[in-house]
Amino acid sequence: MSSRRTRARIWSTRGGTPTRRGTPCAGGLAAAGTRVEDVRGVIVTHAHTDHYGLAGRIREASGAWIALHELDVPLLAAAECDPAGRLAGLLERVGAPPRLADRLVSRARTRRRPEDLPHPDRILQDRERLAVPGFDLRVLWTPGHSPGHICLWEDRRRLLLSGDHVLPEFAVGLHEPAPGREDPLGGYLSSLDRLAGLDPAEVLPAHEHRFTGLDARLAALRAHHRRRLAQVAGALRIGAVHGWDIAAAVTWHRPFEELRGFALRAALQDTLACLGLLDARGLVRRETGPPERWYPRA
């Protein structure tokens, strides 16, 4: 937000890159008529590095505060410590073939870790109203893609800043189930229901393009997840017990055996999220591992 203009603006740190002079987002902000030095606050929808990654540099350049939902704060430290080890844990959990898992983890160890991700200055709460000059912004907690993902609702202009929660074409991945947050898909579907009826004039997502017709898009996302749940349940009925084999029976954007890197991790996490919802509904039982084993309930 800029104090140099009477009409405040909202900026995103997603996808920013340094200029030759080392100032992030300078080109985009200049095109909008302001500067990085004028930014007074950075409201981040979730703690993934493609969204949060430049927040610290903007704070250094301008003194801006950074705001994030409380449930995503632990992700900042997790992103910096041993990403290869976290991948190894996921692959072991789902029963990935050992030789393939070793190769994937070895590649992950060669990748550069994210720069230090600063702790936010402000912790956001659900339904909180944000004091942004010229805007009437309200925080909507919408977990699923991450535990503390938020959308921002601007009531006067009927605008929804949907982050990664609702995109116009792509269905985003879900976070890996963990103690205390075992059912990310259930949380995601409930969050979709929460947005129903807002009837925004326009939705501004963090990827792809702005769009209208939110309720139709919500219905399409629910249908997408119903199909995926059915495929996961079908894999269990024909005898798959490990997350890896269950994921292999699901239809992804390309054949499962061709998935690598982020795409593979997302597919495995989505499979675990489906199993978590089936477990919450009492339709499956889980044997702890590693690897975990899953069975349909009679």
C-alpha cells in the first residue's frame, strides 16, 4: 500500500524478481505509478515461497509490515530446514519404490534452499478487518492449500482476492495431512462452501487470470474432488494399500509414472488428502507405518 496516493493499492509479492539494481517488484510497481519504497504493508495469502519469498526484501527496502495467518507461520521455518528430508519422509510414508525414492531425494538435495523467510509482523485472524486506506478488506480463512491460507474480501467493490484457493482453470494442490490437520480436503471443501453466495463482481486469483462466475467455478472444483475421491476409493477396492499405489491409479494431468518434482509431491499429497477425508467419514481405516497402509471399511 502506498501513502503517496489517496487511493490505496494492493500489491502481490508473487512471481517478483530482482531488477538490475536489486529492488524486487520495481518494474510492476512503477507501471502502477508507485515504488517499492512507498509500500507500507504486505498481506500474504499463504506462506508458500512463490508468494512469501519477496516479503522480507520488500520490508527491508520500505519498512513495510508483513501480515500472515497464524497457522501458516510454522511453514516458514519448515521451508528452510531440510527440504530433501521432508521429501524423503513423504516418499517413505506412501511406500514409494526405494530406488526411485533415493534418486528423487538425491536430486532434491542439490536444489537451493529458499532464502531466510522473515517472521510476520502481524498475525491475521479469521474475519479480521484490515485497516488499508481506501479499501474495506476482510480476512476469510480458507484452509486446504495450506493450513492458514486466506482470501481477502472487499465488500464495497465486491472483489475477492482468492490467492491460490480458487483459480479459474487449475485445481490447486492440498497440504500434506499431519497431526492436528489430518483432513485438508475436508477443510478445503468447507472453505469453498464459505465463499458460495458472495457473488463478487470479479475474482482476482494469485495465478492465471481474473475471472467472474465464482459459484460456477466452486461447483466445478467440488465435482473435480468428487471424481478424485471416487478414484481413490476405487483403488482401495481393487487392493491398493499404499499411498504410492493408490496415487498411481488416479488420473493426473499426465501419467503418474511421468510425474517428478513438485508435480509428484502434489499428487502424493492430494492422494493423502483424499484418504484423510475418507478416514474422517469412517470409510477407510489406516495402519500406521511407514509406510502407511489403507483399507476400505466393510
